[in-house]
Amino acid sequence: MVDGAPVPFAGLADAVSGRLSGRRDAAVVLVVSPEATYESMVAAYAAIAALPGPPRIALPRRSGGRDG
């Protein structure tokens, strides 16, 4: 999802790029589903990190786990 809208992985980079277009010091919060595989998380991170700039990317800490 990008800003609450479902986006297939193939369109992730374009959707994020469109939302961040023209913004200085752009940042992305990458929220990963607990059901997502590690490979999917890394692929999403890589797609966003490859954008021009690149934007800063944050991965919020999950709550309710062993440490939360």
C-alpha cells in the first residue's frame, strides 16, 4: 500500500516515486506485514532505495513482540 492505496509490488517504485515527486528530504516509512517473507521485505526496501535521491527509509519497530 502507498498512502492507504493497494499497490502491486511491480508498481511499488513508481507509486512511491509519484508520491515523493518534488519533495525535498523525502522519507518513506516501510511497514511490513507480519506475513511477509524476509525476501519480500528486502525486495520492497531495494525497490524504494533504488529511486533517485534516494529517499530515507524507516522500518518501524513492531510492538507486541518479545521486546515490546
